[in-house]
Amino acid sequence: MKEKLYKKEIWLTVIFSVLLMLMGHSASLFVLLPGMQSGSMWGFPIQYILPILMGWFGLAAVCLVMTLVCNKFDDEMDELSAKTKKERITVKE
């Protein structure tokens, strides 16, 4: 069980790190793919408004999801800690 939780923690860290990097650095997509620069959204050039929106609202959404997932993960860790505390044998001399 402990190994499973450690693997889950590593995967959560990797996945949310990648998502946060993508949201925070979305302007790099327009440098890598210059064909995406044509167009507008709400009267603004797409290469300006989309990184701003993804940076503000995208990061906020990813952080909200990350908070919910990590809270559930912490509950699982607390459950494991309580379970191992009960199983622990103490020896008194």
C-alpha cells in the first residue's frame, strides 16, 4: 500500500508540474507554431489574449483541481498512517 501511494505521489507531481508549465508558458506555443498567430478573439490578437487567459484562468483552474486531488491524497496518507500506527508493536522492558 505504501509503495502504491508513493507511486501515486510521483505521478501527481509530474502531471501537475507539466500542466502548470503548459498553462504558465502558453505563449511559447505561438513561437513554436507561427501559423496559430492569425486570428483574433474578442477583438484582440489571439497570440496576446490566449496566453493571458490561460495564464490567469488556466492556472487558477489547474490549481483548484490540484488542491482537490492533493487533499484526497493527503486523506489517503493519513489513513495509511493511522493504519500503521495501530499495527505497530511496542516493546517495554
